[in-house]
Amino acid sequence: MRIISTLIAVLAAALFAATTTAQEHHDHNQHEQQHDSMEMNHDHHDHAHHEQADQHHDGHAEASSQAVARLTRTDDIETALSEGGEPIVADVLGVVCDFCAIAMNKIFSKRDEVAAIYVDLDTKALSIVLAPGANLSDEMIADLAVQAGYRVAGIRRGNEALGNAS
Amino acid sequence: MKHRPSWAFALAGLLTCEIAIARPVSYAGGWTVIEESDRQSSSALAHYTPSPKWSIGLRTEFNRDMDFAINSIHPTFLAKRWFGADYQGNLYFHGGIGSASGTHGNPLSDETAVYGGVMADWETRSLFVSYRNRYLDAGHFGDQFMQAVRAGFAPYEGDSGELHTWLMLEIDHRPEDQDAVTATPLVRFFKGPMLVELGYNLNVNQPLLNFTYRF
């Protein structure tokens, strides 16, 4: 029983520390959202082919702690962009693990309209590039997210998705 | 009924509560296989998710303590999912009905077995708490109640496709057992469609091995 009590105490301390860190991260994000063009500062997100930036806050209540993400540029997404596909970024609520990412990938990849997809857990954003000439409405994107088990909080297209909007 | 340690229930109340099964309901059209082995039983479940609200599967469970096995149909319902930009919470109802049979020379005849319970979890990318319980009625093989709380944290946040690592502690309560309350520290590895949990029950010296693969 003494071992259990010790383990609980250690776990409680670790949870408190992690909560404090998460709150600091949350505050940091809120601060960054006041500066439209500041780059996000995720240490573990140094992949050369990933580019993320904060832009403006979209005002959605549930996504208030989430930085507005732009298109995540993987090799597949770059290829689809070069072929003339429309870029789309959807903020997704509840995406916290790889199973969430897999669900989104499976559901969206079944669609012929989707040429490339990437789920970024750091920004909780779904990056899509459509096939040239294809169309996927906001309503359909929201419905596909529901089929995956999640909910879309906001959708940006074209230059706004690329981070080029003024 | 043994005396129930008050601290265990206090902890259960504080830690909103969990799932050994990670995401027991998948995306629409998804298949999942799950293996679980704890201090009392080993089980395998294969389930299909027709809609993100529920899944249906076939489950086989070997109760090593009481020498019987249950083959059952196992539905799980997602009663509620709470969404946030940085968190997700879930409330599930799970159950099953099937046949219980003796193993390892257990002479008892086959019986109908039914079980049901609640699972709930809340997680961010670095914090996790959960609760689950189950009541099983297996006729002359006996009835059992169990509940477990789990809490954990991720020492780092991995992105899509990277290796995710969690350190967790599970406290389980089985009132009929000699060791009613036990603790199992475990490590969870999560990468792509695969999840593996390795732990060790400190009170009864039994390993914990859980595996989930999502197709």
C-alpha cells in the first residue's frame, strides 16, 4: 500500500507540473495571437517541409486557444499544389492523437476530390489540396469531419489557407 | 464484501475517470483489433464502426483466475464527445452478451454471460485521465464488478506519425479479489495506427500488455 501511495503522489506531482506547463503554453499562444505575423515557436516542429505561422484570430469561441494555422507543406501537398489544386485548411476540434489523424486521413483520402492531405497535431489543422478542377464544399468538409468523429471550427481556402491573405 | 479503501474512491472521484481501450469507437467504416491482458484476464476484440457513434465487435475473454472463457457480441456506444481546440472528452457505454464456458478442466456447463459498463476519458496532447467499470454476470461461473482509474502524461508532444510516449498509472478495484485495490504503472507507445501498453501490477506481480491496431 505504501508503494501505491508513493506512486500516486509522484503522479499527482507530475500532472501538476504538466498542467502548469500546458497553461504556460496556452498563455504563450494567446500572446502570440496578438501579433499577426509572428512565427510559431514549436521546438519539435523543425521539419524542413513543414511551415506554420500564426495569423489572425478567427474569433471562434471554441478555438480561442488555437493559433490560426495555414497550410502544412508536405511533399504530397507541394506536388498537389504544383498541379494546380486548391489549398484548404480546416481547424478541427478534438484532434489530440494519432488515431484522430488516422481517422481524418482515412475519411478524406477516400474522396476523389482530395489530392493530398495532412493532419497537423501541433496546430490541430487539416491541410487539404484538391485535385485540379475539383470542388469540396465547406458543408461537405464539415460532414466528412463528423464521419471521422470530429468537428470543424473554421475553414480557409486559397490565399488565406496559404497564409498570403492581407 | 471487503472494506472499500476510502482513498481509492476519493481518487476515482477526483480523476474524472478511463479506458484501457483507446478509442473504442473508430471512424465510420473503420476496423480495429484490440488485445488486453491484465492481472485477471486476457481478451481479444475485433470491432467495426458503422458510424462514429457506435461500434460492434466480437470479443473473446479468458478469465485466468476463475477458469472460464466468454465469447460475446460487444457493442460500444459513444454517448457524448466533448470537443475543444486542445482537448477531447468521451463518455461511452459498453456491453456484451455471449456464452461462458469452463477452461482448464473447469467442469461447469456453458452459461449465458452478460456484462456492461461505462467508460469515460479526457485528454489533451500531454494529459490523460480516464475511468471504466464493468459488471459481469456469468451465471454459475460467478458475477464480478471492477472499476479502474487511470492518469498519465506525455513527456513530449509528438506530431502525426511520430512516436508518442505516455507514462501512466492505473488503479483498479475488484471488490471480490483478495487484493481488492492494486496499482499498475505502465508506459504507452503510440505510433500511427498502432498502440502498445506495457505495465506491471505491483501488488500481484502480473504484467499488463495491451495492443490496439486501427485499420
